[in-house]
Amino acid sequence: MTTQETDLKPEIDWQVDVFNVLKAHDVKHVVYVPDAGHSAAIRMSIADPDIHDVVLTTEEEGIGYLAGAWLGGERGALLMQSSGVGNCINNLALQVCARFPLLMVVTMRGDWAEFNPWQNPMGQATERSLNLMGVMTWQADDPKDVAPLLHGAATMAFNGDSATALLLGQRLIGEKKWVK
């Protein structure tokens, strides 16, 4: 069995908004584990000669990579799914101790209309886990909220050497269903 996203076409292309906000904040590194919810931003990053796109084997690698990018004078963002947040908890201590900007964009699972029960535990714990590690979070469930919330998160990360995360609710992505 495979999964399929329902065919919901929002009026606002929030996936493109993610990429545009990253560009507007001079992000030069986009690191990610492949994810359908981030597919537009990933494709646009790969196509942009000014952005170094890095496929990670696991999400926590992105935190160290972005710390190095910042030490090298460049900005970056980590794109991941909520299940990947659990992989990052120990590495978030690096940001707490070193105080570098860490901008994360997280597509949520275990959220609204989740069909896969294995996604529920981390999906329900994502925001609290990030908050416990000192990460400021906001959740967007409406396409019109993505750009302003991501802009705010990027501003706070890059101007305040803070850890921030925009959680992209499952309602944005659309309901996923088993396909036989």
C-alpha cells in the first residue's frame, strides 16, 4: 500500500511562499530530508544557483550543518516532517549553548485527519518538545498565514540568534489516504 494526498488546491500557494520567504531572508542553505509537504521549496532550492541544497540522511544532521553555515557567515533553514523533530532533540542543545540562528519549517503529521497511527505520538509531542528545548513555535493551518508567520520566525531567528520553528499543519497539505 502507498499513500496519496487528496487533490486540494488552495488559493494561495503556501509551498511557494515558503521558498520565497527563505529567499527574502537571504537563506543560502536549505537542508532537508525529502518530504512531500516541502516538495515545492525543495525543487525550487535545487533549481536556484544561489542556494546550497543538502539532502540529509537524518534530520539532526541539519542542526550541525546550519551551525557551520552560520559560522561561515551564511544563513540556512532546516525543512523536515514532525516525525524528524524527535531525531533532533539532543542536537537542539547545540543551539542552546552556541546561540546561533536556527530556522526550522516542519510539516506536521499526527495532526488533523492522520491515517497512520505511527505518526501520532511524535506529531502530538512536536510543539511541546521544541518548546521544552527553547524553540519558539507558531503553527499555520491556513495558506494565507504561512508567509507572514515564516517571515516572523525568520526575523526572530536571524536577528536574535534564536531557534524558531514554523509548524505547517496537516490541513495545509491535505488529507492523506491509503491507496490500494
